Amino acid sequence: MRGISSWGAYLPYRRLDKTQIALFVGQGGGKGTRTVASFDEDPTTMAVEAGRIALRQASATPTQLMFATVSPTYADKTNATVVHAALRLDDSALAIDLGSSVRSAMGGLILAMRSQGVSVVASADIRTGLAGSSEEANSGDAAAAFVICDDTDTALAAEFIGAASATEEFIDRWRAPGSQRTKTWDEKFSEVTYLPLGQRAWKQALQDAGIQASDVAMVAVSSPSARISSTVAAKLGVAKVLDNLSSSIGLTGAAQPGVLLAMLLEQSKPEQIVALVSLTDGADVLLFRTTKYLPLAQPDTTVAQQVACGAPISYGRFLSWRTMLAIEPPRRPEPQRVSATASARSENWKYGFVGSRDTTTGAVHLPPLRVSADGQRTDNMQDAPMANVLGTIATFTVDRLAYSPSPPIVFAVVDFDGGGRFPVELCDIDVDEISIGTRVRMTFRRLSVIDDIPNYFWKATLVRTP
Amino acid sequence: MASHGIKDQIAIIGMGCTNFVEHWDLGLDDLIVNAANECYSSAGINKDGVDAYWLGTAQGGMSGITLARPLQLQNKPVTRVENYCATGSEALRQAAYAVASGAYDVAMALGVEKTKDSGFQGLNATPPPNDGTGRTLTAAAMFSMVAPAYGNKFGVDPIELREAIARVAWKNHYNGARNSRAQFRKEISMDTIKNSPKIAGELGLFDCAGVADGAAAAIVCRAQDAHKYTDKPLFIKALSFVAGNGSGLTDPAYDYTTFPEIAACAVDAYAQAGITNPSAQIALAEVHDCFTITELVLMEDLLFSERGTAWQDILDGRFDLNGQLPVNPDGGLKSFGHPVGASGLRMMFEAWLQLRGEAGPDRQISTDRTLALTHNLGGYPGEMVSFISILGSQLG
């Protein structure tokens, strides 16, 4: 039997109050909020964060990684290799991108269910649209990741019991690669096209699993249109339809099926059948039966917790983060392009946040050193993986002069539990939130992009509990 | 293992120093020529009388040719050195040791920086190609982390600490206003200092040193030859240098209330010079006041104040121009300006003027005591280089 052993969904910290949009633009917006990825996040970093949540509950060693996004940071070069490095997966694991359509995310889950070995399937999306558009108001940014394997690899939280697809070519939603503007045809046309596709795939999946619609305890329907989701959900014959949080998170494109599946698993009980329906350029259905291990596999950071922890962002700052509004930077030099060779040599440190630990004294060196702090021993070190170690702020500052895509820089000297100190930039924080003694955790970010090369590294963020 | 020092072996026999300002009309070569010519003239010699040169510049140019070309030196050895903001001091240190070794009779150290051609605020350094994981913070931000840590450790109320560091800026502007070569020649009120726009942490604009263009130079020879050139040479009593190992950035034991590299450097310097009671024996100190909070901590690391009390000594006026131990009587980095490669030699230039009684009526201090200390640092709290010189107008 194959299925899901663990999972994680990631929501960025900031929330845009959509009533701000019309005040600024004179049109658009609406009620509720949407999630907003920070200026230092991209789909790759968000996939890393979702993957870290999923892998903290995992015991099997992944043999392949699939990463789906509509807006990859790199073309030609694989983005999944960054995720692979940050998650510190084994060198022997395959890492590939699935792209660049929304449907590729659901496709990744289906492929992994029908595959072998231990798969990590990650998906992430940052969605914007022109100012005042419904795409801007209705979308959101998020990521999700799943560890999919056989029950002989490790205990499964949810067994895969059936799947089906229905595919049709029609021009519904589209954009040119690199464009921020998603265009749509006529939602009524989409609605009448998706409904029979959804019903066809649904019927086929139930047949594949040998169950009735009434056997399904809860269904989630993913679609770029809340209206189409509702229309199709109403025709499935399932009593309970998952609230997709479109009015607080937004519709998250390639991340949406994963976020909804995570929510299904976080809200179900053991021994229930749950269904995920995704409506993009056709219809795809996945059916699962949760197991007795479901409670043990619950992530330490759930969607509900992250929804409760968000904080507001102004519409102007949102626009600047999405490069829709250029703001004046400090009169300081921009960072340099990173060196490919130097980055390759420091892969463990740069991507994995792995320092060195002196095997004689136990002292932790961040970044790793070859020579002990007392200067007496060389190469007497072992790896010190620090990405999941919490820390405490020893002292801090706010730099209003240094270059940042979103000044000012909040910066702190962080002392890690069990040893090790690293002075590091903080993210997802308001200036008045910081003080000596504040607890922080590490998060993977994109510091800058120079010459089309993203500079990925780690920052610290506050440990927040809802 | 020991630091033997070269007490009284080497003398400074001539110095030069340009004005430190935004020299929009002077390039690096002009600054070099102006400082060198003043220095030759001060020592009463010409180019042929100098056997070897050390050029200190952090980013002004590479190799000794940066100096040899503008001065059109003929077949002379010229070494370019760089050691962060202690670059100018390092040039003097190397020149002094070269003469002490017997390799040369006369050597010049010249420090220069053209900071204002970048178009950016503050000081900037271009790092070598790297993996992108290094800090990109400004120096102001790195030093600003000292203030809350210091206040926290010694129980100093933030308002009192703010008052104390403002007093450092006030004093250095007061002194700089009396120095025709200084970048900023206005006295600044305590209110203006305290209410200036924040740059980093609690440090405002007036807590930060001026960024200027400038050059300064010194000529050294063996002490026994000094009186051939001048009646009033300065004798080198100590030259101490410590390059930190960066442990403060990685060691949780470091608390950001002291600069251990400087404390170690001070102990070594006082031992070389035979100084046992710095506050009583030293006539003046030129210290690296890159930020006001830096000068406060330096008063403790240099053993002028007890730990946790420098803020009080500052408020008491102990380091004022007419105080018990004048600190930065020329205005310091704060108002004299900070052309990186020149600053260390500029500090010695003030010692040169004061100990020879040539600082002018506006800011001349008593010459009853005959020793001056210059302290020059580079880097940041936790990762720092420190230089200290002790110079004296008398042998012995």
C-alpha cells in the first residue's frame, strides 16, 4: 500500500487586507485577506519551508523530489536542486521541477502515488496580477509538501486508494512566461466546461477505489475560481466540503491542491476517506483513507496555526515586494552577484545551515571552521546542522542605512540552544517586536537576485505561537 | 613569546596632514602629493632623503605604484598595506620596524583615502567574490548593538546612556570647531545630537563619524639621528597590534560591552612603553571614535575608566579639552572626518602638534605630561583589528 506518511503546508506571514486595494487603486479588492510572500521569499524558499515541516515528521529517506511552481526563479537550471540542498536530501535522490502550469502540482502528487520509492512532492506559488485585478485580490501565496511512500518504507498517515483524471484543451486562464498578469476568458464558459469534467473524473475515481460518494467523509475542491469550486463541490454528493479559506489565504495556484490536502489531513480523523478534486485544464481526483497513524503524523506547524499567526502588510509595500511599485532604496551599494564556485564549496553551510562542532570542546562554529577556537586542532570537527535549532537574541539593531530591497534591516546576534552564535538578519518582523531574550528560529530565504542569480541563505524569524 | 617593542629606538621627525573634507576638486594623487610635500618640508628633507615608503590605503589603489606614480619616486621600495580602518597606523608601524631593523635610515608612512568618489553614504568596501552568506550590515549597525548590551549589563538607564554618548559627540565637535583641518567645524548642541535622525539602532546621524577625503604622512628615522632633522622629534614608545580571530561573532560568551582585541592591545602597548597608570601618565589620547558608543567603550578598554563607569566619566567632563585626560582634542573621527587609510596617521599628527606645543591657542593642552596615545581600530565588535601607539616628546 502506498500513501502519505507526512506533510507540511507553509503560509507566508503577511496578510493583505483587501479593502486597502480600492482605496489606493480606485478599483478592485474586496473583503477578507490574502497571504503575501515576503520580498525575500520565492516559490523555492517557500517549498523549502513546507518541506522542512513535512520532513520533521518523516523517518523514511527520500529518493526523489518533485517541485511544482508556476513562477520558477530559474529557467533552464533546476529549482528543485535548491530545495534538495536546503532539505539536505541524499545526493542519490532525483530532484526535478514540474512546470510551469498550475496543474503540474496535482500531477506531481498523482505521479508520486503511482511511483516507487520515497517521494517528496512540493509545490509553491506566488500570485499577483495587475493592481486592482480580481487575480490580485482573490489569489494568495503558499506552499505545500508531502512525503509519499509505501507502507513498507514507513507508517502511512493516509493510504492512496484511487485516482482519476479528465483532460480537455480549452482556453480558460493563461499568461505568457515571466508575465505577472494572468488573463481569463469568460468564467461562465469555464464553469460549464469544468462541471462535467469534474463529475467524470469523480465518478471514475470512486469506481477505481470501489467506493460510493457517501463513503467520503470530506472533500476539498481546488480551483482558481471559488465559484467553480462551489459549483463542482455541490454536485459530488459528499456531505462535508472543506472550507478552502479563500477569504483569508486566497487561491494559491500551484500550491492550492497541496494546501487543501494538508488541511484535509489536519482536520480528519483516523480511518476516514477523504478526497481532493483539482480543476485546472481538466479535472484530477485523489482519494485517501486515513490510518491510525494519522494523529502521530500531524505536523508541528499546521495550516490553522499559520492562519492565526499572520500580520498585516500595507498595500504599498505589497506592490513594492511584487516589483509593481519601485521605492527609493538607501543610497548604498547593491550586493554583488554570488560566486558559483564559492557557493558550491559551501553548499552545506549556505543551503543547509550546517556549521561545525569541535569534537573535543563541543564548541559550534557558524560558519564552519577547520581550526578549533583555541587554535590548537585542525579538522577535528563534525557537522553541526543548525537549521532546526532554536535560538535566543543576545543583542540586536535596526539598520536604516544598509541596502535592502525592503528597508530597514532588523538584525540580531542569535545564541543557539546547545551552543553556537550567529549574527543574522531577521525577517517577518516589525521593528517594535524585537528585544533581548526573544526566541527565534531559522528560515530559508532569498537575500537578493543579482545577474539573475538568486542568493539563497538563512535568516531568523520569531518563534510565534497562536 | 613576547612583544619586545622598540621603545625609544625610532623617532618621528616630520609630519603632514591635509584638511579632511569632501575634496571634490582633489583626487587621490593630489592628496598624496599634498601630504607628502608637507611632510618632507616638516622634516626638512627632500624625496632623495627618504629610503623607503609604506602606503596605507584601504581602497584607494593597489600596490606601491599607487604612491610611486603620483610622487614620481625613482627606484624606491614602496609597500601598500591595508588593515581595515587601522590602515594608516599599519603603514607607520611597518616603516618604523623597517628602520629599526637597520634596513633603511629614513622611511615615510603615508595614509590616504578618497572616500567621496563613490556616491554612496557612509563607508563601503567591495568584498571578494563569495558565497553570499556574509553580513551586509553597515558599521553603524554593528556598533549600535553595543549600546543596549552595555546599558543592560551595567544597569545604565537608556536616557543617561543617550546623554553620555551625545556628550562624546558634543565634545568632539567642540574640539573640531577649533581645528582648521577638521571636516566639521561647528559646535553642535546636545539637543541637536540627541534628536538627529536614527541611522542604526539608537545611533543617530551625529553619533557617526564624518566620512571625508584626506591624507596624512610621517617620516621616521633612528632616534639617535632625530635631532639632525628637528629640535622636537617624537619618540615611539610603543606600537601594538592585535588582529582578532572573529570569535565574538561565534562565541556566545562575548557580550558586546567591550572590545577584547583592544583590551589585549592596550596591555601590550602599556607594557612596551612602561606605563603603569595610563590616565595619570598620558597627556592626551586620540581614539577611534567611529561611533559615539565606541569611544565610550574605548575609555574602559584603554583602562582610562573602570568597567561600567566610562559613561559617568564622560558626563563629568573628564575627557574634555580641559579635562583630566583630553580625548580627541583634534575633533576625532567624529568631526575631523575619517578617510580610512589616513586616520591613523592623522591621530599621530595631533600628537605631533600637541606634544610639540603647536596645536594653536584654541586647543593646545598642557605639555606637562609628555606622552600621547593613539588608538585606531578596524572591523566590528566581535571581529576587530586594534592598533595602539604611544608617542613621547622625551627619551626615557
